[in-house]
Amino acid sequence: MKKPNTFANLTQSLIRYLNCPCQSFEPMEDDDPIQNAYRQARDRGAREGFLPVLVVVNETLWECLVMNSGQDDDADDFAFDPGAVANYRDAMLSAPLKSGRLVLDHLTGVRREEASEDDIDWDEEILGEMAGGEAIDRFCGYWDYSTKKTYPLVLAEIPVSRPWEIFAWLPFGGWNECPDTPELMAVSKYWFELYGAVPAVITHDVLEYSLPAPVGDDAAVKLALEHYAWCPDVVDQGSEDGTVGTLTDTLRQSTIWYFWWD
């Protein structure tokens, strides 16, 4: 049976796991303070050499972080081995990176094969027309829509200057179709170098990137297909008539990229 102070224990354990300056946010109905704190931290981080990430305090995410860093998640009071976490980070940071473009090319081929096996028309049902999208310019992954409040959050100042290295600190993937840490790092490097995309929000099943400006129309066409290859749920489990074309229309207007894995 969980103790009454489970949430406080989890928050403090998460902060110790991250081992960097953090600011906590209780659930709130207006996320302006969160958005403003992130922007201020981003500007300060550019001078001081860190990258801010909004992390939802969640037991499922905690289990992913602990297990991915090679530990047993059954310990009481959210205990973990700091040495094992440090070793995991060192290993991820020192390992040669895959090619993000090749990772996405491979996954695009996988999606085509899946469509063919399911007798789905790739051009009509998957790609579709570039229409029906909406601009995304605010984070949305940290909202609890059942309470109409934000989830409890930590704004972490991750001590890295290269955005893809964030995932060495926050290895939340590797389950179902959610990419693992090496793939998250490789693709994030690829997208940062092309578009300036930076990981900004992480929950147990959502990842959001922040961009300095929307991508151009031509880039959005290629990029939307990459997003679909990377995370088909953003189309397949989105709006009923959503397609890669709809996503293209969204990306060409947006400064936030949203991914959700089931």
C-alpha cells in the first residue's frame, strides 16, 4: 500500500534522479506561469549552458526512467542507484549516434509495408491532401483534461548544450512503438540540425518539441511523413479523417511538435 506522501516522495526522487536544478509546479488551471518559466529558463540556459525540459511527475514515467537505466523499479520510496544512472548517461553520451535520417527512412518503409499488409491505399488514406490542420503554438502534453488542470510538473535544467543529449538524462522510451534512447537521440539530432527542434515536454507517453519558427511548406511535406513514420499514432489515432496531409498543414503553421505513443 502506497504511503500518503507518495507524490512528494516521487517528486523528490525525480529531482534527485535528474541531479540538476529543478522547479516544481503544482496542478493549475492557467498554464501561463509554466509557459513563462520555460521561456525564461530557455533564454537563461542559452547563456549558462543548460536546456530546460518540462517533466510530468508520473509513476509510469518513473518506472521507465529507472528500468531504462538498468535498475529494478520495485524498491520502496522510489529508491534508485545514482551510480547506475550516471553510468547509463555516460554510456549513452559516449556511444556513436545512429543516422537520424536512416532511422526515419527505415520506419517509413515499415509504415508502407504495414499499409500494404492491411490493404490500405497509401496515397489516398495515409497521405491525403494538405488541408484541415491547425497551428500549435502552446504546449499541451502536460494537461489533465479530466480535471482541466495541468499535471504536477518539474522544470528541469538539464546540464547539456546539445538537445539530443536530453534523452540520456530522461530515457523514457523503448516500450511498444515508442523509440528507445539511441533512436530518440539520433532523430532529435537530425531534426535539431534541420529545423532547430528542441525536446521541451516529456511525460510517460508524450513528447513535445519547441521550434523557433514553423517550417516552410515544402519542408512540411517531407517532415509530416517523418512524423508519421516516427509516431503513427499522431495520425492513426487522431481525428477520424486525419491524414499525413492534415499533419503537413499543421506543421507548416506550428512552433510546437506533438507526439503521443499508445
